Amino acid sequence: MKPKIIPFSELKIGDKVVINRKISRDDVQKFAKLTGDFNPLHLDEVYAATTIFKKTIPPGMLLGSLFSTLVGMHLPGKNCLYLAQTLQFRNPAPMDGKITISGEIIEKVDSLKILIILTKIHDNENNLLIEGEARIKVLE
């Protein structure tokens, strides 16, 4: 898949993108190998059963990293540079569950070609899992 290329002049407040994705145990294992985060809350069913969650959950930062896909591939796409991202973790994601990643432009700074994008992740029951704001510079 190639990233979209949306010129800054064509982007407007209210533009929104939604991506659906399933987070699998394999994704979690690959994330652990890539980052070195082998927290048993994410990988060990026996340990996780003793926690408040009662089962393994995907790492919040794995989910948060999907905002990079949202901005780098879809909104605005190829010509963007991530400047900042806030993350507020509200609820755990289900393992092997479907999630919806969304981004909506809420502010546009024309003189600097910067976008502020409201970023959210919901589960398939529409529970808010993560919310934050991405600050993106469009390189043209």
C-alpha cells in the first residue's frame, strides 16, 4: 500500500480518517521482540489472570504506534513529519480484538503548515481505549 499524498492546501478542519484493525497475539509477540518489552501482563496468561484485567492485554504503546500509520499513510500521508503525540490510556484493548483508529483535523496553522489531529482508538463496542493529539508538519 502506498501512502496518500494530500497537499496542505486541500486539508481542512473536520477531515477525518478511520482505520479498522485486529490486534493479535502475534502482533504483541512481535512488538515485544522489537521493543524488548516482555511485560508478563501482555504475554503470560497465568500472570495476567492475577491482575485487575484477569487476562493478557496488548501494550498501550503498540496501539499508540498505530497513530503513525494513520498520519503517515492516510492523513495527511506521505509528506508529513510527526512533531508530537499525546496519549491518554482510558481502557485496555481486547487481545485478538478489533479496534478502530481515527484521526480528525481539529486545527490548521497555515503559516507553518502544521496540523493538529485528534486521535482516538475504540474497541468494537465503541469503548474509548486511547485518545490524544498529533502535531504534524506537512512537508511540501
